[in-house]
Amino acid sequence: MIKIGMIGMSAGNAHPYSWSAIINGKYSQEEIDQVGFPAVSAYLAANQDTLGIVGAQVSHIFCDDIERARSIAKSGEIPHVVARLEDLIGQVDAVILGRDDPENHLAMARPFLEAKVPIFIDKPLAIDLDELSIYESYRQQGAFLMSCSSMRYSTELRAAKSNLAKIGKVHFLSVVGKKDWKKYGVHMVEACMSLLDDPKPLSVQYIGKDNFDSVQLEISPDCYASIHLIADISPTFQLTAFGVQDWMLIDIKNSYSMFKENILEFIKSVDQGKPSLDFDKTAQVIKIIAAALESKRQGNIKITL
């Protein structure tokens, strides 16, 4: 049995509740609804028959707010609540850092990277290239680190990828999502990169404004992506790919499926002793995220990657 320590949570991110339920096969609709995530309990209920991962258990939970940790433990039937982050070391086989506040990720991940405890860090890993270099240094020293947006494992994206040849060479991607670049840009960039087999883009330019984040990504001299994240629209993750022969719309809606596939990949990786996702792919995504933010800071200049 792979024992997993769950670390949560950041404002508005329910992953510690949902991911614990997906792994342990248990959840309390009442508890999740009470803390303000009815959409989460709804998709867990809809997938009740597939909850639970054989051979793994979220056995420990830590939150800055111990009452929140007790709430997650109650919902997901997690047997142990720990008072200190470091208390997880020696008690679990792996850790999921289930928070989406990248400014806090490195400080919380460092004890596990140094102790070489396998860790998955929720998106985005970082928004700062100096921090990305620190993560890469830990990896070179033998730390086990995985991080990505679960969008990489979405059923809709993978189905589209299998049919991509039918539209011919892709020259343009139009990508639309909700919320903001700092936390959700990683979803859209990960989707683009995964769909096109993780190319190495040439440049990034921020061309939006607050609450209307828009980024132009030069993937190659004859392929661009236009990525838009808008705060005040209905929740959506859509990607349209335009090829020389045809086009396709990818409407990504099945959050549960992508979460479970992501978790399964991490657990498989822990079992095999090596991350299944090449960290260079994660690093490339983070470089794009950071470059767009730098472009915005410098007055929307074009940043060469």
C-alpha cells in the first residue's frame, strides 16, 4: 500500500477534498458542500462507481488551518491529521502538495525534496524562473518531483490528439479559459503543448489587461497560439486547432477524468521509482507562464524563449 500525505489548501482550490476522495474512494457530500464546493461533490457523486485507487491511500493530511485539515480528513476518511508539515516525513511514501498558490510551493516542498520523498506539486509549479532553477537543481540531486496541469491527461484532449493528423499541419490554436493567467494560464499552455507533442516555442507576448489576460505564443515560424483567460465568463476550457485540411474544437469539461488520470500517473510513478512525465516538459510550460508575466511587467514586450 502506497501511503500518501496530502497537503492543502489554498483559497478556492478544492483539490485536497476531491483528490483524497478519488484515491480513498470516500467522501462526504455534506462536508464538501458545507465548505463551499458543491460542484466537487456533484462530480464525485456522478463518478461514485469509479472512486478509489487500489494499492494507494491518503493516510495523512496537513493544512495550515488544522480545522480545515480535520474537515478534509472527515470527508475523505483520512486516518491521520498532522500538526506540522515535516511530520509527514517518515510516515508516508509520497506527498501531494494540493495547493495552487505557486508563491508558497517551494517553501512547502523543500523538506520533501531534501528528504527525497516523492512529491507531486499542483499547478502551477512556479511562476518565477529562479525558483524553477532551484527545482531543477533538486532534481539533479536525485529528488523525485512531478508537476503539471491535469489538462495534460484530459480525455477530450487525448481523443483530439489521436485525430490530429486528419486536420493536417496545425498553423493556429485559439484557446479560451476562465480566471487568470497566474493560476489558470498553466491549464491552457499545458493543453497546447500536450496536443502538439511538447514543442519548444520561440517567443511569448502578453497583449491583454487585468481580468482579460491575452497571450500570443509563437510556437514556430508558421504556428501561433492565441490564449485568452477572462475573469468574468462562464467556466470554460476550449481549444480550437486550425490545420491546412480542417479544424477541430476541443471542449474540455470532464474534470474528474483528468484528475484521476493525473493521480494514477503519479501513483504509478511512485511505484516504479521514477516520474513518468519528463520534467523538461513541465519546465517548458513554466517558462512560458513566467515569460508572459515578464512581458506584462515590461509593458507587453515580446519575450524570446
